[in-house]
Amino acid sequence: EVQLVESGGGLVQPGGSLTLSCAASGITFNTYWMLWVRQGPGKGLEWVSLIKSDGSSTSYADSVKGRFTISRDNGKNTLYLQMKSLTAEDTAVYLCAARGYPDDYWGQGTLVTVSS
Amino acid sequence: SYVLTQPPSVSVAPGQTARITCGGNNIGSKSVHWYQQKPGQAPVLVVYDDSDRPSGIPERFSGSNSGNTATLTISRVEAGDEADYFCQVWDSSSDHVIFGGGTKLTVL
């Protein structure tokens, strides 16, 4: 059974930092592109960042570029998202996804709330 | 940056056909993927590469893509199809993943 389990979310003050993790099991992790996608309260899906299977290439949405850093540890089957300079607009459920069409797996997400 | 436009809502009676559109500049040249998301749940891929179905997805779900519009078609709509649907493409010019704004499908 494939499982993607996010962790690390929580309440953080504006300007603060947080690191999210996504632990994968049941897949050959190092063959999948990995994504972070977020969903604000009552809103649609917003792509945040992507990292290719060997970690050689990353990309970011304009809204987070320069503030967020995606990384992966293929030895630990884990994806990370380091977030800094957080604002209220970053409040959302953050989901990780493993992309390898037709294989496509998602976690249930971790909630990040940015508030004073 | 590349933009995908979906209608906010589509309503259809049970047993009828629902068509959800996704507009984008020359979207026919890109591969379009469609996701279904029910409240409180993670998205589920229902169509990939314009018109292919992952295993386990009913044949009632189909897709097409040409010109400036991609379409997700759900035939013989059931109450359980009520959900939000999102289209998605890969914009190779920017290396960005692009999602449409989503369409809420209501089964009357």
C-alpha cells in the first residue's frame, strides 16, 4: 500500500519559519518527481514546488520563490519543504504528491496556520 | 505565466452527461490531467495525458483536448460524482505546474 504522510505543520507567527516533511512508503521513491501543493481555506489547489527524481532540478511558484526550499532524501524516502518569511497568505493545507503518470499519489496534508 | 480557466460550477441531473471545460492558450499542445477532489479528501487523478484513465477509474470519465480547450466528460452522472474537479498542465517554458481554478460539480 502506498502511503505519503506529511508532518511538521502547525501555528507559526508571521515572519516565522517551518519545515514540512513527507514520508513515503510503498513506492520506489527515487523514481518519482515529488511535488508540494497547497490549498487555502475554501480555495483551489495551488502548486508550490517540484523536485525531480534525483533531486537535480527544482522549481517554485512565483509566490514562494526565494522563501521556500524543496529537498529530498532518497535514502530516507522523505521529501522536505523549508519555509521562511511566512505570511498569512501561506496559511493552507500542504499536500505532497508523487508524480509518475499514470501513477499519482497524494498525502492527506498538514495544516500550516500563519497568525499572531 | 500560463493560466487555466475553468467555470466555477457545473450542475447536472443524475444520469445525464457533465462536461467541464479548461481553457488555456493553445492548451491542445499540452498534456492535460484532471483531478477529482471530494471534501476533506486528497485529490484523485481521473484522467491523465488528455484522455487516458488510471486503473480503477470508471469508463464514464473521459477527456479530450484541442485548440484552446480541454474537456472532462462524465457520462451517466451519479450522486457520488459530486466533487470539485481541477485541470492541470505542465508549462515547460517555465518548469511550472499549473492548476485550473477548479469546478464544483453539483448533481441535482
